[in-house]
Amino acid sequence: MNALRRVWEHFEEGFIAFLLAAMTLITFVYVILNNFYTLFYWLGDAFGGNEFLLAIGDSILDMAQAMTWSNALTKALFGWLIFFGLAYGVRTAGHIGVDALVKLAPRGVQRVIGVIACSACLGYAGLIAVGSFDWVRTLFIAGIGAEDLGHYGVQQWHIGMIVPFGYAMVFIRFLEILVRILRNEQTGLGLADEAADALKINEHEEPKQ
């Protein structure tokens, strides 16, 4: 049970790390292949038109030209990264918040404002999740292949499904915040207090000076 809890608590960053690694690997391989074949052409010419080296260069060039899908796949992975980042930002309180006036109010009022704000966020995330699900269902019915990926069996709805999934994750994360507010475990959305962070940084830097 504890293992499942840890997985759930770090679900977004796990996928974000995977997506970043995949994007980096694909881009790295594509760049290497697009520049590496020239080395073998140069070596082949340097050794008097060595057919073996030139053949290696031709093979690498063919692989580079076959990777026309790499740009489209990288863009799709980046889109998935954005929506996983939305949920991650909500869970880790990474979004910028302007709550200076709210913090001047009594704790009870802060909780009420937090419930209202969280409810508004839940409504927005729910509407987008439902609306985007209808959009993905339309793409599924249409069966349109994704750009440069369709001949590999990838369809547009495969890429677009991250929108309802991402906003569903955002909805769940805001729901968790609402539960904590109602349990009196926190008063607001848990947004980053940049003023307090700046003061802490300043306090740590002053002794060093």
C-alpha cells in the first residue's frame, strides 16, 4: 500500500522524466545521424574512394532520412510533457500565486476563499476534461493518422488523449487540495509564497556576507 502511495505521489514527475529522456534521446540520435555520415564520406574519399566506408556513410544517411518521424514525435511528447506539468504544478504548489491580500484576512476567511478558489479550479478543470474528451472521441471516430506518424499506426487521438487525461489529473490534484482545506490541513491552494521564499534566501545570504 505504501509503495502504491509513493507511486501516486510521484506519478507526474516519473512520466515527466521519461518524456524528457525520450525527447532527448530521439533528438540526439537524429542529430548524430544527420552529421555522422559525412565523416564516413570524408574517410572514404581520403582512402581513395573506399567502398566499405562509403557504404557505411550511405547506410547512416538512409537511417537519417528515414527518421522523418522524429520531429513529429518530439512535438507530441512535448505536448504530453506540458499537460503532465500542469498536474505536477498543482500538486507541488509550483504555480505563481498572488495572495498577499488573502493572507491579511483571518484564518477562517482564508479557508473560505481557498474553498471558493479551489471550487472554481475544479469547475474549470472538469469542463476542459469533459470538452476535450468529446474532441478526442471525434478524432477516434474519424481515425485520422498523425502527421508523419500515421504510417506507424499512430493516430491523432493517441496524441490528443493527453488533454482530457491531463486535466483529469489536474482535477484530482485540486480535489485533494479541497479535501485538505476542508480537513483544516491548509487554508489556501498551497501556492508558492514568493515573498516568504525571498526573505528566507536573504536570511541565508546575509550571514555569508
